[in-house]
Amino acid sequence: MRKLFYLFIGLSLISIQACDDGDIITVELDFEDTFSACEGVSDLVLYKTKEDPSESLSVLISNYTLDEILETGTNDTLSVEKSATFYYRTYSDASLPSALFCSDIPEEVNITSSEDDDCIAEILTVLSKDDNDGILAILEDVNGNGDLTDDDTDGDGLPNYIDMDDDGDNILTADENPDPNGDGNLDDAQDTDGDGIPDYLDDDDDGDGVKTRDEENDSQDQRPNNDTTNSLIGADYLNPEIKTTVPATAYREHTVYNTYLVTVNLQGISLSFLSQDDFDFGVLSDSGLTSTTKITPDFN
């Protein structure tokens, strides 16, 4: 678990230069649209920093973790409101340490001004899934009804948009030339037997009456594309003259690619220079927002 140094708690370890009462603070809040996150045992800090001038914005959410932010549930969406504290600080340092908010041992910085206020953090997390098969998910709506979840050409329980092998023939969709020129138009998808069904949706690519997944020599390894009798023509599953059959018994393992989009909006901020009912804190940038899931569908 990543460690968290709470800049706003460990002030005794930091050299602070406070502003006099008569000082005038000029604030532009010219920060990037993205923010980072660090977590301790149970608390979460969202933050962003900038230089020239050196400033930071941070949000403390107690008793909350990154894992909880990613609990999108069955509808792949999380919408939650959390009590939080918003902090704005300026520094006399020309540059800020990269581990300003995420360090076991605090690094010394010189705070020249600091303000904070309680607020509500509105967190929205949306999980997107894809199979990276060379076809945009929106184009895998075979039924044309706008619902990607009910398009399952091979009936293996995985909708086409997260199925690396849409027709269940143990040849990956990406290897069946669904979009040869990569222009997003699938009209030119490879159709070996010319039956009007593109290979990536055709369970008998060469039209020889033997299912592609069964066109293997000697033994099954869920790889029909490595079985070649006539090297001049290519793999047997694309050669209608070869009908060697070894019945398939399993599907290939699939990989689903998960990407989380986390946005945060702050409600009810009131500082000396900023009073907003809604403040767009931005989009979370974190390597932990992408992951993969391995699935081997039940064979049918």
C-alpha cells in the first residue's frame, strides 16, 4: 500500500513562512486538468501541484481508499459523495519535491500561505471494458440496438466487445483481418469463403463444412492457425480442400482490458479568494486505473 505523508498534519517537520495579516494573496489556480492520489491506512489525499509560482491543491477524504473508488459494481459506474477538506497552499520553493504528498519521511518545504475549507467531494467512476481486437467497441453492436451487452455471436457468455474471439473458432478476431486498412469501416473485413459473413464472425472460415475450431492435426491445442498441410495455401482452416478434423474441447483464454475514468467535483468551497458551489478538481491520473482480467469461457 502506498504511504501517505499528510502535509497538512506534519507541520512541525516543515519550515513555514506565514503571511502577515496585511499581505495580499494573488491566486490564478492555473493547474492541470488531472490530479494524483495517495493513500494511507484509511485516508485518501487527492492532489495537484504546479510551479512558477509553486502552489498545491489537495483534498483529504478520511476513511476512504483508492480500492473503494474503483468499486463500480454491476453497472460499471460508481457515483458517491464524501465529506472532505480542501487545501490551497503556496510555497517559496522554486520547485516542489515529487513526493510532497506521498513520502514516508516529510521533505522540507517553505509554505508561504495556506487556506482550507470543508467541502463535499462528488466522485464519479466509470469502468470501460474492451478486448483490443482491432474493432472499436461501438462497432461490435451486431444487433444495432445500441446495447453492446446482448451481442454474443458465439454464445460463450462474453459479449463481442469483450470477446477476443467473437465467433468462438479459436482464431482471435484480431488475426482475422476485421478491418484490413484500419479505417473503422468493416465492409472490407476478410471473408475467405465469400459467403457474406466476415471471417471474424464465421465459425467455418473456408466453407468446407468443418468448423474452424475443429480443423487441427493430431491433437487439439486451441490454435487452428498453426496447423498447415499445404504451406503454399496456408493454414488448413482457410483451405477448403483440407478437412482434417480433431474436435475442439475448449476455448482459448481471453483477456479483458479494464480502464477506469475517475472525476472529482467539489461542492461548497469558500476561501478568501475562491467561493464556488461547484469546483471541477479534474480527472485522476494513476497507473492503477488500468488492469486486465483473464477469462476462459465455458466450452459449448
